[in-house]
Amino acid sequence: LLKYDTMQGRFTGEVEVVDGGFRVNGKEVKSFNEPDASKLPWNDLNIDVVLECTGFYTDKDKAQAHIEAGAKKVLISAPATGDLKTIVFNTNHQELDGSETVVSGASCTTNSLAPVAKVLNDDFGLVEGLMTTIHAYTGDQNTQDAPHRKGDKRRARAAAENIIPNSTGAAKAIGKVIPEIDGKLDGGAQRVPVATGSLTELTVVLEKQDVTVEQVNEAMKNASNESFGYTEDEIVSSDVVGMT
């Protein structure tokens, strides 16, 4: 699965299994099977940063287990609860001062929404808005009709055959990233039959009057950077796969 990926394509480097893990392009990577993060050998391995991508340690107290195991920092690749910062790169990463031990990198939808909302608020003033994410199906949905592990009757349906209404926490989480617009956005999600490649629609009321499409597009273009792209090409969802 490290070498062959249905969505992202084949990894062209060398991957081989070795004792205690695997080797990628000559560099050994250790592998562990330990359900208790506090028992992982981060101290022995002199680990600086743990990327917490399991989905189980998504609050500060739980993620602290990695610190107890010897890691210096933890970055949670999901929305998180507790007294910790939620950071979207190139939107509010300047808030980090180096003293943080656990930080949330927010959800994929919040990473999509935040840069756009920031530009609109900074340049035109955002009064209120409604966002909808047209989202690829995810691992918490069924691939065929069957009882869902959380009892959700919609996510119980075949993901690749249905448009499935769902909730999203991105509209509320945006307040953790951009406090000035906290409580100004609401929204929902539609899970659609594509395996990867999603979009976020944002409809807003602006403080500034008579704002034109050209002004908004120019503002987005000027704000574009290595993590926030801008294009006028007539692309589709598959065209963004592999860009991040």
C-alpha cells in the first residue's frame, strides 16, 4: 500500500520490507504495533514531531500520550478538542510561538475553507455566510448498504452509488482559525460518488458594497501561495488529485 495507491498513483521509489519495519529509497522506517501511544519508543528514537493520523488521539489529553512517550511535539491531522491551537498553514500559522506541544492541523474542509474566508474578510469584510462542501466519500462510509458502525442511516448506504447529505464541523471550526469570523458561518456537506477530490462552496454577505466578481478573483489571485492555489482553467475534481 505504500507503493501502490489507487487514488494518488504509484510510488516510483523503492519500497522493501525489512526486520522491524521497511526501507524506502534506502532509508529505514521502523514500524510498531502498539495501541497505547504512551508506550511507543519515541524517547529512544529521539523523535521531535509525531504526526498523529490515527484518528484516535484527537484531543490534547489523549495526544499527550505521545509526549509522555518522549516526543517533543504532536501535530494532529484532524479537528481536535481541548485547549490547543488549530492551525491552517498560510492562514494563521504565525500564531505559533514554539511553546506549543500539541497542535491541530484542522480538517481537510477547514483547510479548504479558511484561506478563502480569510481573503474575503480581510479585503471586503465578512458579515455572514453559508458553506457547502461537495466531498469525496471517506473511510467512515460503507461501500455497500450495511449497518453503519455509528448507526448513521445515510452513511450506511453505498458510498460510490449515492449523494449522501452529511454534517460538517468546518463552519464552526473556522472560528478557531480566524477568530474575527467566529459564529458567522454555517454549513453542511454532500458526500458524492468520487473517491478523492472535493470542493467547498462559500456564499457570503460582505460589508463592502458593490463588490465585483473581478475584484474577488483578483483578491484570491493576489493571496495565492504554495498552499492556496488559483486557476482560471476549467478543471474538474480529478485535476486537483496529487496537488497537496
